[in-house]
Amino acid sequence: MMKHFSYEPSDTPGKFEVCFGTTVAEAKTYFRPFLASHSAFVYIVDKNLPKSILETVVKITDVPATTIVRIDPSKKNIERVISIWDQMVKTVPAAAIVIGGGTTGDISGLACGTYQRGIPRIYFPTTVLSMVDASIGGKSGIDHTDVKNSIGVLHYPDLVINYVPFLESLEDGEYYSGFAEVVKAAVLYDKEFFKYLEGLTIRPRLSEEALVEVLYKSSVIKAKICEEPNNKKIRLLYGHAVGHAYEKLTDGHRRHGDCVAIGMHVEGALAVLSDHWGEEEWKRQAKLIQQFHLPIDLPIETNLDDLAAKMEKYKKLVDAKNFLFVLPERIGHVVAQDGDCRVRFKKSEMKALLTKVQNYTHGD
């Protein structure tokens, strides 16, 4: 059940490989060519992963786990990066093998992108979210002060091996959280993929065959959007104006995927109330989000002044006078004004708009 695609970013030389496998033998076929041209590896591993995951990666790579940096992904800060740099300076690796979710991928990307001006990394994502989102596009970053992903580099993994059985170890909430980005990709880019997702049966999880197909299609969409001009690439931030702000408001106690799901529902409602999107499609989006056991409602007790203050720190979606939103106009397309995929709403009106959206989404 092997799936594979490659892409060549316009701003970085080289071809980057993304593959999906369900057996150790399949994964080996992808890694073997890389092993022939590299030596002296360092493992960068989420310290919370089951021991069996590292053991499986060692079987796939045939690289002994002699140099390992175990990191705590509870926070994306410079201390985590420094711990990797310290080990790299001691052991002088030629490449890194990274095992973990999106936070581990981000931290390792910054470390690998800056050590010796950049060394290759092979990424084994271990969550749905990291397979369809964090592993694609090369963005690596850490949080600084109160702003998510504010310090980073562009450092693509040379090879991403999505070994799908790793997802079996996830508890349900973590498993489903990643599908927020899958739904987002379909809403932004592909109405046929959206229909495909609507027809899936989850009992309680996707079959292995359906899971591989969903991961593959969503990753291809993300890769395509990532290589578009910035004024179109910005579409990837649908659900993130509110989602990022709410995640920071909870001090990271809500999963990123859950916050993006809530953000899509809230921002989709804003699209409906501002006459950019039809209510029936917004309801289809809500139903699909819930089909993957994800939340949709911004808690009614949320302080909207605090939420707006957090939104203002996300500089990609704010200017001097306005908040900026990526809004759907129909499934597969977003609103575009003068080539910009962001719709402007005055900062002075944001509290009233958020109140109106809260009342609408909660049925008042």
C-alpha cells in the first residue's frame, strides 16, 4: 500500500520526497537510497514516545541509535533547540533522523537548519497532524515571548517517511485532532476531496486503506499550496486567526488541531455573516469537522477582548487598522480581493463582530 510524491520548491534547491508505507519493508525501500550517501546520524526523538517506535525506526534505517537527543515537546522554545545544538557540536553528525509530532519537527527543523548552516534531516512523523501539515513546506519555528512560531527558518526535510502504523499508538483525541488540517485542505482547495471525506466511515477510526489515501491526498494539497506565491499561500491560514489566538489564550492546553477546527467554524461563520459564503456549505463544514470528533464551538465564556488581543499578535493576519481573514466563498475556493486572499475587517469593529459570530454559532 505504498504512496509517494516529490516536490521541488522554487525557493530551495533540490527535490524533497514524501512517502507513505504500512510495513517496515516498504519504509526501508524509501530510506535505503538516503543511507548510501550519508553517515554519522543523530536521532532527535520526542522523549514521550513509546520505546517501540524508536526500535521500529532503527529497523527501517539500519542506523544504530548511538547518539540520541530526547526532547520534551511540551514547549517550543530556544532551550529545546540549544539541547540539540549541544549534542551536535559534540558528535558532528552529517544528518539527523527525527521522530515525533509537529512540535518535535519544528524544533528539530530550526536546529538542523542552523547547525553548520544546515544539515539534512529525515523525518518520521508520529501524529496525523505532523504527517499532513508540519512535515510539509519546510517551515520550522519556535515560540518567543507570547507569539507562536515567531522565530524560525525554512528547512525542508530531505525525506519524510510516514509509517502509518505509528498512529495506532495515539489516544483518540490526539488522533482526531490532526484531521482539522485535512478538512481545511479540502475546504480550501478540492471540493471532490471534501465529498470523499464526507463519505468516509469511521469505526471508530479510518481503515488503514482509507487512512493512507486521506493522508496522501491532504499532503499533496498542502505541498501544492506551499509552493504558490505568498498572496495565495496565505490561504493555509484559514482558521488560524481565531485558532492561533484561542490556542495562546488557553496557554497551549488545547490541541492545535482542536483550535484550528474551532477557528474554521468561527471564521466560516464570519464568512456567512459578511455574505461571502453560503450557510449550507458552512453547515456541511461543521458536520464534517464533527464527523472527525473535533470541536466546533468557541466556548461561550471566552473573553472576546482577550481573544482579539491575542489575534493582534499574529502579524500575518493583521495590519495597522484591520484584522485579516482567509474566508471561503465556496468549498474549494476562498475569497480573493485584488489578488489577496485575505478579507479585511476593522479592528474597531472586531469585538462586535466576534460577539455576533458567537451568538450565531451558539444559535442565539
